Amino acid sequence: MKYFLIAGEPSGDMHAAKLMCEIKNIDSDAQFEFLGGDLMQQQGGTMHLHYKKMAFMGIGAVLANLKTIKSNFSICQNALLNFNPHVLILIDYPGFNLRMAKFAKEHNIKTAYYISPKIWAWKTKRVHKIKAFVDQMFTIFPFETAFYQKFNYKANYVGNPVYDSITTELSQKHNHETFCTNNKLSPQKPIVALLAGSRNEEISLLLPVMVKQAKSFPNYQFVIAGAPGQNPHFYQKLTNTEIPVIFDQTYALLRSSKAAIVASGTATLETALLKIPQVVVYKMAMGWFLEKNRKFILKTDFFSLVNLVAEKEVVKELFQSEVNEKLLNVELDKILNNEDYRSRMLTEYNNIAEKLHSEGAAQKTAKAICQWLKN
């Protein structure tokens, strides 16, 4: 069978690569073409665009790159028609992927979606496009399946791939001293991890505020988790500090940390499942409009996955103008020094893990897609 996949950011690249691996275990003749990243490339096949050329976040970035975005659509459409796959598999990234789902439908190509867009949080009207253009939806949160049921659309809950990844990670031994020694850190000085996201704009807006906390907590060492594909010089230019940047070891960094400041996204859930107290931050260019109209745009009380799964506030969320040195300082002090506060957060983390308990989300999705195509 022939499979065409589209992932527009690092987390999508990771999820898509695992899905490709599971498909190959079932379909030994599987052929892949895709828009994605290095992890997908390792699974084999032809990559037409790297996600680094696709990851534009916020109105400003989109407007500034309209020509590139239009070119990306054209490249993808031509590649899809030339390959003529048995199925187009979409991974999150809704602005791009829903347009490609429509294009595929117009050309009689089956479509499957793995990692649902967050339409339960905003842009709920996109559910009608999904109903019209997506043949199979595979969700990774129970509340997503319930959301689709309200619109009379059947979605398949397959478990959570983040839970799977963390379970694998926790099954492996972690040596704090070895980690620190290998990365030229002090094993005696507690660590605060800084996870500022993966896109250039996101990192540029969040990281300078994050690193300012270092001067208020001199007894801690602050460490930046480098995003896949980013240049170390990019971080150095942004921070103008000696704060180290560590790449390809985010889980190990978190496991060695006492607390973390985390950009809203998948990383918040990973941090929770690794049992690290955190404060979640969200900021985007021209976000003043979103902040002013939040109650009209956001359909949920929370924006972090941790609180959405828990259905209550477990971690503090700082939104747009709230992402400032003063408020971040107050919250970081609480998660570092208030033992009752830390303990309550960790207890809620355990409840979240129980809610998401599953085994093999990518494997279940691969089996379902392959069986569907055979029928």
C-alpha cells in the first residue's frame, strides 16, 4: 500500500514516525511519501518538504509568509497527485491539513487523521470540514471522542502516544549524576528546565522572559531544552546568557529537574507524566487580540493539556500579558518552595496518568488504517 503523510512540526514528526514504523510492521510493502521531518525520514520514503519550511505560528508570521505557504500547498498537491496513495494520513496541523483533506477528497483519495486538531478549544466550526473531508479520525484524548459525538461524527480513541512514550522512558534507568556530568552541569545544584516550544516565533517570545528568572533563583541552575532542528546560536542570541542549551535529551533533562517552565503544548503533558511541577506559558505575536477576545474565541476554560485532561486547574496557566517577569517569579517560587502546593500538583498528575492509561496508540492506529484499507 502507498501512504502519504503530512506533519508540520516536531511533535507531529515524532508521532508520524512511530505510526510509519507500526505500519511497516503490518504492511511489509508499505511505500511512504510525506511532508515532515528527520524522524519520518529515518523510516524511509520520500520527503517533499521539511516541517521547518512549514511551521508558521500566529497571524503575523502567516501574513509575512503567504508566498511560501502558497508554494507549500502547490508542492504538496502535486506530490499527492503524482504518488496517488491509497490513503492520506494527516497529523494535527489543521490550517494546512484540512485544506489538503479537501483536496484529497476532490481527487478520491481516502483520508485519515491521527492527532486531532484542537477544535474543541477554538475554531470549533472546523468540525464541519472534518465531517466532510476526513474519512477516519483517530483521537488521543477521551474528551475529544466525546466532543465529536456531539456533532454526530464517529471518532476512534486509540490511547495516548505521549503516555506510551513516557511509560517507555520511565522503564529505563536515569542517573542524575551521569546526566549532569555528561552535560557539564552541577549534580549538587537543583535544575529548573526551560521548555520554550519549537517554533522560532514562539521561542523568541517566551525564552527571554523565562531566562530572567535565573537571577531571582541563584541557588538553582536553569537549563534550556533545545528544540529539534534549532541552531544553538539562535538560543544564545536570544538569551545573551551563559544558560546551557541541551538538545535531544528533553526527557532526561526533565527527570533531573525540580521544576519546569513550559510552553503550552504537548510538552506540558510530558512534563506532568514525568511528575515534574510546572508553570505553563502561552504567548503569540498580535496575541493582544486573542487576549481581548478570549471568552469569545476559546471554547474551554483552560488551554494547557494538563488542565484539560484533569478538567480543573492543576497547573498555573499564564496567558499573553500574564507572561511577565513578576507573575512568573511568583509561580516559580511556589512550585519550587511550597511543599503542599507541589504535593497537590503531583497527586493530580497521578490522576491524569490513570485517565490516559493506554498501550500502543500508534500500533492501534496502524492496525485500524491497514484493516480499513484492505476492506
